[in-house]
Amino acid sequence: MNKSSQEVLIFLKENKEFIMQHEDFMYYFVEALLDRMFAMGNEVLPIIAAAPESYQQFLRRRFLGE
């Protein structure tokens, strides 16, 4: 995992409570972060795992085709 991926991972972990309090619109923020990481060729699975559980199924389907 490169430095920018690690920074995103840390950011999500540190702000998970805030993200969960505002799930209705924060999903799109997390999805945009993953879009950028995916486009840069970074591994997105650790970032998906750091997202709130309620997002993970949708993100896995979108980015991993599960």
C-alpha cells in the first residue's frame, strides 16, 4: 500500500464516527475517495474494509465486482 492509500485509510479510521453519523451523504464522499484510489491503481480492499459496514456491500460490488 502506498503512502496516499495509507493516508486515506488513516483518515477513514479517524473519522469513522463522523461518517457513520452522516451516512446519507458521506457514502458519496467515501465512494469518491475510492474512485480516485482505484483510478490510480491502488488496492481498494483495505479502504473498503475501513468504511462503515453499511457501505461495504455496495463498495465491494462497485469496485470488486462481488
